[in-house]
Amino acid sequence: MGFTPSTCALLLLRKAAATDAVLCIHGESGAGKELVAEAVHAYSPRHNAPFEAINCAAIPEPMLEPMLFGYEKGAYTGAYQSRAGKFEQANGGTLLLDEVSEMDLGLQAKLLRVLQEREVERLGGHNLIALDVRVLATTNRDLRAEVAAGRYREDVYYRLSVVPVHIPPLRDRPGDILPLAHVMLARHSGGRPMELDREAELRLLSHPWRGNVRELENCMQRAAILTPGTQVTARE
């Protein structure tokens, strides 16, 4: 998983993973929210079923709806063939709605219906498709504040926040830094055995990591590329 039990409430996550409860995972950008979502899926009874993720912030609003719910041929200009959306693709498994706070109010209403009825209708379609999907969500915003500001629907907020999980920034989780660094170094070493010397470890522990887990991953990837031998020093 890459997170210590004390800093990420691993016991809570394991308990929640055994259910179909909706989790809303919130924290700073790059804090590792998607890693936590993947871990929840891995601990769940659905671990052998699909895990699908969609970044609501990275997809233009007109395209997000068909990507989520699917569409039939001719539903809109450019829809040359029918296609299943992410909900259908995740059927039987888990769907992660990454940065769900970026979804506009109109689409939130459609999402609410899918969450309530556990069925989806493709754009341009007439048939309801039954769903058996575990939904997880992430956000780097305070959804309660978004609701108060009128930018997020209160009913959707309560649907998504059955089990709220806060992921602290990496600078507040010093116990996670070295375990994560070792995992990432192994991931990017191309099978070459590599390790961090003590000075490098101390440098990692003293760094503020404003970019969180994403910044640490970048650092370990660069170290794996630039280190000529098997031991990463503070100079790499």
C-alpha cells in the first residue's frame, strides 16, 4: 500500500474495504489519494474484478458525461459507434471518481441518480443497465465548503461521504517517506538492485515535499536514472 497504519488509518480502510460503502478520500494534490483508493480495492472482495478510474478534472465537461455513462451510436456528432462508459466498464468491481469536486452541478444531478438507483442509461439510449459497482471518490477541496458556497450539491456530498478519509500531506507523515522511497526506487530501477545510503535517507526525511508523493516519485525516478551503481547517494 505504501502507507503506514498510523498515518493512514489502515484499520479503518480495511474495515471499509470489506463493505460496499462509498469512500470520499480527501487531501492535498499529490498526497497519494489514488494509491489509497487502489489499496481499498485490493483489500476488498472485488479485488479480482475491474478497477476503473476517471479524472473528472482532466476531461472537458462535454466529454465527461459520455465517458462516465456511455453512449449509443449517433447520440451526438462524432458518436460513430456505441460505447460503454466507466460505470459499465467497472461493473462487478470498483470505480474511482478522481477529483470529483470538479464535476459541474448538472452532471452531479445525473451522478446522484446513478448512485441512488444503481443503474445507468447511455446517452441516446433507452435501456437501463443494472450496476453492481463500488464507488470511491477523491478530492483536494473541502466539499462541505463547496456545498456552502453553492458549487456542490448537498445530496451528492452525503452520497459520496459515507466514509470520509483524510490523507495528510507527506510532510506530516515522516514515517511514510522512506518506505515509499524504497518502493518507488525499486519500481524505476529496471530490475537493478538499488538502495539509499544513510545520507540520502536523511536528506529525504528533511525535505518539505511540497509536491507530496508525486514529488517523491519524481525524485526516485531521477535517482534511478542518474545513479551509475547500486547505491543512491545524497548527490544524485
